[in-house]
Amino acid sequence: MMNAAHGQLEQFIERAIAARPIRTAVVHPVAQNGLCGAVEAAEKGIIEPLLIGPEARIRACAEEEGLDISPYAIIDTPHSHAAADKAVAMVKEQQAEILMKADLSTAELLEAVIDKQHGIRTERRLSHVFVLDVPSYHKPLMITDAAINIDPKLPQKKDIVQNCIDLCHALGVSEPKVAILAAVEKVKSYMPATIDAAALCKMADRGQIKGGILDGPLAFDNAISKQAAEDKHIDSPVSGDADILLAPDLESANMIAKQLMYLANAKSAGIALGAKVPIVLNSRADGTFARLASCALASQLVLHKN
């Protein structure tokens, strides 16, 4: 077990291991990362995997990687698109409690999720959140949305924030602090991110966003550092103690998250929220640990709702 300063995601994994396995539709696990991540999560008791994809390719990958997949159900489909459709259908039929992206594109999986006739979307906007364990930060840090909503407007940002607040509640953070990021700390009519930040804070005041403490606009430095906020004469309950960073758009969120991973050695997990079930949504380049941690987050969401 790592020390508390840099073992934050491990704590979520331990909680999930202590709970029951969650029935998980693993979509198209035909390569090393997708299949190995699912099998390791299953061996630790976090998930009960339903391996959905071309059976011959799944078995060939398992043999190549030396994995014993005999305990797990395999649902044979001809290709990745069919696997995504089948996985979503199994969720609708309550045969699966989580979707897990394996070795297909995010767009292909989400196309099945948001299909108007057969999908599993809700009234809430779908959004992605990175949960990061940053060595220099004192608690898990969530960054949203870095993978789904390219240029969200105010109504979408409202859902993105609420999705992330709900995740925090499931992880045991009763009143998460949300920093709404911009390049400056003052509301400027010619900077839309600052206008959205002010509106979101007022929406929280009026109960349109529930369960968190919002402040913004905040620049990254005074969102993360209490001292930076004090130096700029900003009195904020969020500065230096943010749980959630809401970025203005996908590009800025993605850059922040990737910089923390690659320059600050942050560990990461990724999950999509807003559908009828959580979606473990890792990059195909992510390693087994990221997939394991992401499964643990999804497990906590399912158990919290039940």
C-alpha cells in the first residue's frame, strides 16, 4: 500500500474490492490493455465481466497474454459496432450494471449509448471526468470535461458540474468544492468563460445545481493554491481546496489533465457519467492500473445508487 499522499486511487480500489463484484459489459476486449484490465478487475473481485466481442479474437488475445478467461461469460459478436449495440442492450435488460470500453473508439461506443431508440441516455448530458491522484495535491482532483463535450455552453456545463458532484457524493465527499476555471478571476463581458462561471455560481445559489460549493471564475493558480488566491486578494472557500475543476472546453480540460499525468506523475482514472449506468471510459493507451481504478469508481457509483 502506498502512502496516503499518493495512494488516493488505491483507496477507491480497496473499497471496491471490499464490496460485491459489479456485472460489467466489457465492450470489444480484443487487445492487451482492454482484456487485461478487465481480467485483473475481475480477479480482484471488483467486476463480474461479460466479454462482448468476436469470440475467436478474445480467446486468441487471452492465449497470447496468458490469461485464463474460462470463468467469464463471452458474448460473441461479429465486430466492435455489434459489440457496442449488444452491451447497451444488456444494460437496458438489466443484465449489466456498468459499461466498460475496451478496444474500440470512444465515439463508436457512445454512438450506441446515445442512440435515440435503443440507447441508454437520460435527460442529463453525458460527460467525462478524470479523477487524478496528483503527488503535490492533498486529495483526489477531478477535471471535467476532457473527452466528450467539445465546446459546452451554459446548459451543458450545468449538467457536467452536476454529474461530477454526484460522483463526489458516491465517493464519500459530501459537499465537493467546484472551481470554475477561466484565464482571469474577474467577470469580463468579452470572455465567455467568465460569464458562464458567474452564471453557474448563481444557479447553485438558486438550487439549480445541488450538493456542491461553486466559485468562479478562478484561474488555475488560485483554484489550486490558497496562497495564490490571497496574493490576488481573492476570498474563496474553494481556492486551495478544490475537488473539481470545471474547464471552459474540452481542449483546455484535456491539456490540464494530460500535463498533470505526464509532467507531474499524476495517476488517473476516467469515467463517463450521465447515462443510465456509469461507463468506464479509458483511452486505448491507458494501462491496467487506470482501468482498474476506473472500474473502482464505477463500482462506487453503482453501490451508492443501490
